[in-house]
Amino acid sequence: MDRIRVEGGNRLKGSIPISGAKNAALPLMVASLLTDGPLVLDNVPDLADIRLLGHILAHLGVGVERAGRELTLTAGTVSDTTAPYDLVRKMRASFLVAGPLLARCGEATVSLPGGCAIGARPVDLHLKGFAALGADIELSEGYVKARAPGGLTGAQITFPFASVGATENVLMAACLARGTSVIENAALEPEVTDLAHCLIAMGAGIEGAGTGRLTITGKPSLGGARHAVVPDRIEAGTFAMAAAIAGGEVLLEGARSEHLSALTAVLRSCGIEVAERAGGMRVARSGAGYGAADIVTEPFPGFPTDLQAQFMALMCLAEGTSHIRETIFENRFMHAPELMRMGADITLRGQSAEVRGVRTLKGAPVMATDLRASVSLVLAGLAAEGESVISRVYHLDRGFERLEEKLSACGARIGRLKGEAQGG
């Protein structure tokens, strides 16, 4: 398996193009199941998760064609309504096929995705939403079997908490239901709003996109459309913190400041320069140090859990002590022991972490445990003295497109060690 080697100490200067958001592209791809017309997606990143979902959709009968940044998906007919365990277990987002299959075909058999390295993420809200729309739900031998042979019927659905996946799945199912559905406490994440805008372009009757109350007027069918995937706010936030920890000045091309307000407010409070520019954002830090700050991860528009690991890496070199509380997922501090191998001073107490800034980090061999943890170790390596080697970077390849290339273009000394043996 590959590893990434980082030689610390170089300041960053240049421009970084922000790719389309993986977490937006995945549900957009699944939306192709709702129509027999072609759905053309622009600005689609080339990532392992995108390719895997393409295989799953092809298994269901969807034609998948890629040309550069453009992905064309055509579900003229759905040849299979079963998403088997061997495919679903590799990526939780693949459970999103359940709603569109149920709405269009009247049935769906989808493997339960199970837990993951950063904790269990149950699908009970998805199933309660389907049941409210009139589906019969059966759990058998690790599979969800949902049936609505007479079609789905609009309903009032109130989520006890805002779930991105459940909002997306139930929203797609409701687009083909008879009558009107209302989803209360819908997730506000930009990726959910992006999906709603694409569904509207396909002919769906959706009001309230971008708010916590979605009203969906069901249609007998949807048509094809063309839609550009929203820029990846997590990638943009990651590179913003790369500029902060390494020092220098970076222009994040395509980054949308309105999607990163919680992060930019914290960065400014630490003394990092953040400014909107035409078509992007500028992030800079002079030779001076930067201060510590406290964060609590929250659903959008709060501080994203997917930027928590990167922020912890940044705080390792801050002047002062910071406190981080993770409220979204359990087991999401697995990067902390690896950062401590590099000299970080971190104390964990359940879902909270205290990070006392140190003068220097030292390069070391470290191991990625999940997607966001892997890139936090890259950030630490950018600022550490000497060489860091990050193993298990297949996690990173799931969510960051051309990471080494983008950082190298701004002056970072970073490269990939192809096919090196890994322990652990």
C-alpha cells in the first residue's frame, strides 16, 4: 500500500483549485435512479468513493460514463433492486440507493452498512421516514427490505435531530410519492441543499431548500438534468488550515466563504488572515505565531466534525491551550495518539480534548485511522521538523483529490511512496 512522505518547514504560496464535494456528488449520483433520463453531473471529483458508487449503480442497471470532470448517469431501466453487502459494506453512503429504488420501483433490498472506524451511524431515521411514506420495512439477515407496491404517499416527517443521510434519502423518496410531504428538522448542510437544487432541475417540486423545513410535492416522474457539484467545503477548510499551520499565503479557488463561516471565524480569532476574493478565498499567516481557540463540533452552520482533526493538528502549535469537544461522532479522536507521536501535548477526556500548544513538532512515522485523521497528519507534517511518513493513506484517497499535487504546487515538500509495505 502507498504511503505519503512529508518534509516539514516549507511555507505555502500559490493557488489551490477546490474540487467538487464528494459528500455532494455521492447523493447526486444516486438521484439518477429517480429518472429514466440522463443525469449529467459536472465538477465531479475523481475519488475512490466516487468510483465505488459508480460500480454499485452499474450493478443496479445504471449506465455510468465519465469524461474528464463530467459524469453521465442513465438509469433507463433498473435491472436490480438489491444492493448486496459486499458492495454496501465498503461505503456507508451507498445506503442512499434505498430511497430512490423504493420510490421508483416499489421495492428495495439494501444491506445494512454497519458501523465504521469513527463509530456507528445508524439508519433508523431513514427507515422511519420510509415507513411514514407508507413503506413496509423488514429487517432480515442484515438486510433492509422495503416494499411499497402501490407506491409511496406523502407524509409529515419530523426528525428528532438533523441527519444529513436521512434527509437526503427521504427527500429523494418523497419526490415520487403521491401528494405532499413535509420534512421538519431537515439537515442544513450545503450538500443537502445542492441535492435539492439538482432534484428541482430534474422536475421535483421542492420548497424550502436550504432551510430546516422541506415541502415536497410528489411528481409521477422526474426527467434528466445537468448540474454542477458544489465546491468541497471540507477540502477548502483543510487547505485553509494547511496555510495556517505551515505559514504563507494561499488562494483557494472556488471556495465559498458562506459554507465555512464557523471555521473562518475561529481562524480569524487565532490571528490567521482570511479574506474573500473574486471566485474564492485568501488565507495567510505571516511569520508570527497564532493563538489557541476552543471549538465544539455541530451540524451546519456550526463547526464541521469533518474539520475537527485538521483543527486539532493546527492547535498543536498554537500559543496557548485549546479545547475541542466532539458532539457528532464517537471515536473521532483516533488521530490524537498519532499527533502525540510527533510531540503534540494532548489530553483526551471522553469526547473532549485539551491541546496545549508546543513550540515544535518532530517528524515521525504515523498511521492514518480514517479519512479526516489521515489529512490531519499531513498538516502536522507540513509544520514538523524533519520527515513524516503517513501510512494507510487509502483512507485519504477516499476524499481528497490530488492532495500531494495541490500542496506541492504551493511549495510543500510532499510525495507518495508507491506500494510500500505497511505494518499494523
